[in-house]
Amino acid sequence: MGAPEPGEHVQSHSGELLYWVTFDTPQYDSDGCGPYRKAQIWSRYLRAESDLAS
């Protein structure tokens, strides 16, 4: 959805980036809150599609 942003949270890793992602279908979080259509995700939680195929 745009350029990644530097992570400025106290728990972010040095140089970690944050990405906005849009979900194919609305999602709920682990507490059952939602539905969310997009979210800001820390780079440590993202994997390339090619990594998922292995």
C-alpha cells in the first residue's frame, strides 16, 4: 500500500521496517476483534510467497 516505514516502537529491531498490508478477506485478531481489512505488520512477521512454497 506504500513505502515501508521505519519501526520506532521500543520493541522493534534495529532497522526493522513496518509494512501496510491489505487482506484478501477481512480478518480477526487473536482476541476476536475485527474484522480488519488492512494492518501494519512488522517485517519479522512477513514471508515472501516463494518461501511459503518450500
